[in-house]
Amino acid sequence: MAPARLIRPPTCLDCLRRLVHPSPASPPSFLSLQTRGAKSSTKAEEEDLQGIPVRLLQDIQGFGRKHAIIRVKPGRMRNYWFPKAQAEYMTRQRFKELGLTEAAIGVRDRSFGTKLIVESEGVPAEEGPKETRKSKKDTLTLPPEETLTLLETLLPPILTFARKPIPAVSAPLPSEPKPTPIPRSPSLAANAAASIDFAAEDSTPPSTEEAAPTAIFGSVSVNDILALIRERLLEDDPAQGGRVALEADNVQIQGLEGEDRIKRLGTFDVLITAGKDLEPLVRKVEVVPEE
């Protein structure tokens, strides 16, 4: 029988320390599983904490009640809410005017205005006032009478557009025809002036040719006029100006002679209709040379 192999005693201090003070038993491996990649918040919650602070001017379904301060994407505010006066930008000056700080910024309420199921009773319940169920046209736009009054008050009499004129190309002048000799009586002297000569000079018709209209680079369409109208209304009255709903059918340019847009310099009458039973508002559109 082979002799038992002697075990060499440990010389490392850490090994000796573990022999003298053994550590407690480690927990099972299945209890120490790593949760690599786990997130503490969802993607929607992270989006709600990003964006610019705005203050809601009315109840908005899926976002919150009126006067709530939340963060939204700049594009939503710029393209939808601000033009329709649904919300206002919360700048530092606005926080100061309201006596608030940035701590007042809340989180979007995604369940606001939506239907929920009450499990205990099994009946549907609704959150938010009934006004949130109205159509967008009823809650966001002004009545035709108020729209007409606002246009008459805030819209200037002349809307000016600057466009670059197209240089006119002058055509070569045709050669002047030789005058037809007038027959003279043989009894008149060569140096005598006949009355028919003066009659021929006086019978020359005056030039009635009018100057051709100056064409422009880039026409002025109905959509351009609508954009300028909205810009003027928002500048003078941001709260009510964004509630004026005008479409391309509400604007008509006079004197275009079969065209649908202005393609030359000049002044044109524009009819703006706010309602079917209301008289159209007349304004002038002036297209001037761009400096």
C-alpha cells in the first residue's frame, strides 16, 4: 500500500486567515442571479421626463387637466398646441410671473380622459369632465361671428408680400416702314406746303400700347395669404388668434383672370369669408419688388 501523501501547510496569510475564521455558507446560486439590462422605468416614463415645459390652457385627453405643467416634445407644442392656443410656453419669466419654480413641473397623465373598467363593480367609469368628449372643432375654434370681429379688428387693410421681379427682355424694334408718298397737284410749286401734308401728320394715331405687368419669382398663393393672416393674429392676440379656423375655401383672390395665384406685381382684392351667412371681409394684397 502506497504511503499517504503529506499535505503542505498553507503559507499565505489570506489562506491562514480563512482557516482560522471561516466565512458563513454562501447562498445558493439561484438566489444570486444577476438582472443585467433591467430598467427601473419604462420607455414611456422616460419620454414624459424629457422635452420642454408647457402649461396646459385646457383639458387635453391623455396629457392632463387645465393649468397642469408638464413636459412635451417641442414639435407637438410648435405645430399643434401653440397655434391652437391649447398650451403656453413656460419660460423662466413665465415661472416668475406665476410665482412658481421648476419644481411645479409634473408628469403627463396618460389615463386622463380615457375610459377605465372598475373591476369591483364591472361597470365602465370615466375620468375628466364631459367637455373633453366634445369635438375638436367645437372646443378649439371661434364661432363665425367672433371670427369676423377678430379679423376686422386685428387684420390690417393691406397685406404686403415682397417678391423678386423677373427682368423684362426687350424685343428688337422692327424697322420703321417708309412713309407712303402723298400725291401732289402738278399746279403746286415744289416748295409749296399742301394742307394734306398737315392732315397726314395730324392723322398719325397716338401710341396706345400699355406697359406689360412685371412677372415675379415665386407666386403668392392662397396658402401664403392664410399663413400671413395666422401670423398677424397670433402676434396681436395669441389666446384668440390661434382659435381662428380658416381654410383655403375661405379666401378668394379677385382679378386673377383664370389663375389660382398671383404671379405679378400689383395690388389685388381678397375676400375672406368667416361664415356662410356673413358678408365677406375685403382686404388688399400688395405684391411689391423685393429690395
